[in-house]
Amino acid sequence: MLDQPVLKPDTNNLLNTMSEAAFAVDTDKKVIFANRAMKRLLFPEIGGLVDLKMIQERLNETILLPNNVAALQWVFSKRESGTHYETLLRDSKGRPVPMWVQVDLLLNENDEVIGALEILRSLAPVSAEVETERGSIGFRSIIGRSKKLLEVLDLVASAATSQATVLLEGESGTGKELIARAIHQMGPRRDKPFIALNCASLPDELLGSELFGHIKGAFTSAIYDRPGRFELADHGTLFLDEIGDMSHGAQAKLLRVLQEHEFERVGGNKTVRVDVRIIAATNKDLSRAVKEGTFREDLYYRIRVFPIRVPPLRERKEDIFPLIKHFMLKFSRETGKQITNISPKALEHLLADNYPGNIRELENRIEHAFVTCPGPTLLIEHLPKPISSLLIEEGQTLPTGKEGALAEQTRELILKTLEGTHWNQSQAAKLLGISRSTLWRRLKNLGVKPPKANLLRSRLALF
């Protein structure tokens, strides 16, 4: 029987001087060493009076094991150091703390694998500087560490280790696509494509082509064969945003692909098989849509295997300040302006808002301020009035009577913004502080149609 591998005393001393938590395991994934920082991380209340058995038990209780086990198996089988992943480690009070973990091989004098060393770095709180340096991956792409957001990240970490279909529910502008990307980047398909499609931005006759592709001659503008999003996402992840806006016909076609993992291109008869993970998102109450008959019940249960509710910004106001810092740094880099301070009145104004447009609205307001502010301090007069407060909330019908004046004001605001951008809906939505799909729905509710020339140009741009 081989002796239990141990780290040399000088190695122990070196690792104990590290500020980052580190522990080592043997090839059976049993803990053989933990440095002082690791002990303090897991047992802050008792400090150095910790043995390896206690470390092992706490790790088994707190760390998200599927990610750790997968990383260790990869390192041991491929003999490849430097593997890293993101997970959640519960602190002594049971709160989930996002962690970045690097796994490296441990070799003996004969170059034989005897175990692995794991180094942990906390991702809470995250600074915009660190995010820029490391890249927007997993948890690092999500700014803020409020209790409600950490609860979401806990679910994100669990979803990432599975292949279950995820449904992200929440208002427009809450960051659902960012969370979808985090699930993809933390999961086993991270090296495969992540393909996104906004289902609300396309008319029904084009949605089928976007999803499944088409063959040459399938319709007038189909001048060549074109793969759809399902084919492009093969072995990866397909993110279907605003899935609640799909027509019944499109829902039926999507259901078939989810059940059979196959489809035909528009105009074709050759069956195409794919292996795609679906992450869907909606700002609608799909359970109510099922009762009203506007959304298929069988598709609803097919996509809602693992639901995650993304809270609006007004429910996690403690995240507003780190988001302001993040966007100020972002626009400082983009514009070259050295706007590094914000006045107390401007900050108080930003913190007090309810943000019906959520994070997207906050970002647009900071961007507007960077246009008007010469620097170095952002003042309250540089901030725009919250345009989105004039817009009709999701799910509301057009008001009548006295409230009708607000509806007419909303209509005029949208039309003037569209005319100012030559009916570029993406630019108009950005100026209004709402998503393009939200603008599209509101145009539909208001009965506003783009001029034919602009409609034709936008459709041709899809091919």
C-alpha cells in the first residue's frame, strides 16, 4: 500500500504565507493539506484549531462538488494544470460566496501524479478593474452582491452543472442574457457556441428561418442556403429571449425540436439532428399566458424545468452603487474622459430611483451623463430625466380619460425618438432606456408601424 502523500515542510510554509486560500487533495480527492487562509475562510471563529478531517467535512458541506469533481477528473486524466472553474462556497453563516478556483497538478520526484493543489479567490465583491482584467466570465460578469442576487447566483451555479432547460423570468433590463451566458460559461459546454435570439424582434414568417435555417429558393429573398440558430448552437447553448412572444405556430415547431432534437430547414425536407441546451427568458407571466391560451401548456412545462427569477433593480438597491461605479469606469475607458467622482446629490438621485428599465436604464443614464459632463465630477444636472417613467409598464393596457394624456405623451415621445434615429429601433430603444423587444411590443400596442422603406430595409438586413 502506498504511503499517504504529504507536502514538504518548506512547501507548507510557503503556502501558509499566501493571502489566498489553498488546499491539496490526493488522487482519491481526499484533503491532505490546507493553508492558514483556507482554515480562516472555512472556520473564522476558531482560526488555527482545525484539522484536515474538519476541512474535508466542511468542503463536502459547502463547496459545489460537481464542478470540483469534474475539474479534478480533468486534471488527473489529462495531466493538465491551470484548469479553473467558478463555484459557490458557503461561509460560516451559510451565505453563498462566489469563488474562482484554480486546480494544478501535484507531482512527486518521479513525475508521477500524487494529487492536486486548489487555490481559491473570492469574487465578492467584484471590482470593474478585476472584471476587465480577467474578462467577463461566469460570476465576474455580474455586478453586485446583494442577498437577492447571491440567491440567484446560487441557482446559476446549480444550473450550470446540469443539462436541464432553464427559464429565466424577470422584467426587461434585469440582465437575463448576462445570467444565461454565465450558466453557459460555467458549464461543460463552455467551449462550444452560445447563440442568442430575441423572439420578439422578428415577425413570425422570419422566426422559423432564424431558428431552423432555410434552403435557397424557400422564399423570395432566400438566395442561398442558410443555417439557423439551432444548427449554429449545436453542442452548445441556444438562448431564446422573450420566448413568451412566440406565436402558437412557432411554439409548436419549437416543442417538436425540444422533444425530438431534430427539424427541417424552411423549404427543405432533409432532417437535421442537433444537441443543443436551451435557456429561455421572458418578462411575461407565462403561467397566466397558459391559462389565457396564448402560450402552449406542454411547451411551458418543457422549458420550465429549472426556473430562475431575476429580481428587478428596485428589489436589490444595494447593487445600484457598485453598478454606478462599474458603468462610470466603463464609460471612462470608452470616452477617454476622466470622470472619476460623483456628487452626493447626483448619487442620492440615482440611488433613490425605482428604475422601471432596471440595469439597462441605469447604464443609459450614466452614458448620457458622460456626454454632458466635462469632468471630473458627475453632477445632478448632467443626469437625464428618467425617460422610462413616462413609458407604459409591461402588461398594462392603454389608459383612458385623464390617463389618456400620458398614453398620448408616451406615443409622441416614442415617435420623436424613432424619427430622430431614422427609425433605427435599436438606437431608439437605447435612448429610451428600454430593450428593443420592449420597444417593439409598445409600438404594436400603440398601433404604430414603421414606414415601409424602413421595414423592408430591416428585413433585408436579416439575410
